[in-house]
Amino acid sequence: MTRRELIRDFVPNSPLVRHLGIQLQTLEPDLAELLLPYRAELATIGDVVHGGAIATLIDTTAMAAAWADDEEVPDAATGSTVSMTVDYVDAARGGDLLATGRPVRRGRSICFCEVTVTEPPGGRVVARGSAVYRFA
């Protein structure tokens, strides 16, 4: 089994991902796209999406992008986010959010990823993030 196959099964079965309603849209080598459908429960005030929900979308997308390769899964298929930076570019208001993540550098045990969060359709950028992911 490859890491990409493993993460394809993992994402929809993660309790937090399921709770937030995050959906895996695309998982190709070095590309992950996840959708966060808007629900009123994700708002911080009015229809503005809470920054924590956006940060979780970025973290989950970076993780999926890090695992989106065809390497064989090691015996211990675990990992963790080592660091993450989020820049909120504009308020996300009452609409679905699409996160697109790509690795920018892969090492043996560390993967650096970048994520852009947009409001489809039209692709208005609402947040950007970078994350370092470590394979255990």
C-alpha cells in the first residue's frame, strides 16, 4: 500500500474531519484538495467562518499533501505536524472553502507544504498556510 492510498482512506474516517464535514476532493501525487462546506456552526459571528476551522482545514490539507506520494507505507504509518503558519488574507463569509495543498520540499522524514484556501467559485483567496510535517 502507498502513502497516498493510506491517506485516501484516512481522511474521511478521521473523527475531527468528519465532525467538521471536510471532504477530500482530489488526491494526486503531490496535490491534495479538501473542501470545507459552510455550516452556520463554523461561524465565529454572523456568517464569518471561524479562524480555527480554517486552520484545521489548512493542517488537514497539508497532512494529506505530505502523504500524497507513491512511497510504500512503512511499518509505523504515523506522523505529525511539526509547525504551521496561517495567514488570514480576508474574511471567509458564508460559503464553502477549498484548500489546495502541495509539498514544496520532501526529505526522508520531513515534508514542507504550502496550502491556499479559496472561496469557490472564482477562487477568492481567504487564507494561506505553510506546514512542516514529520513522518514517524
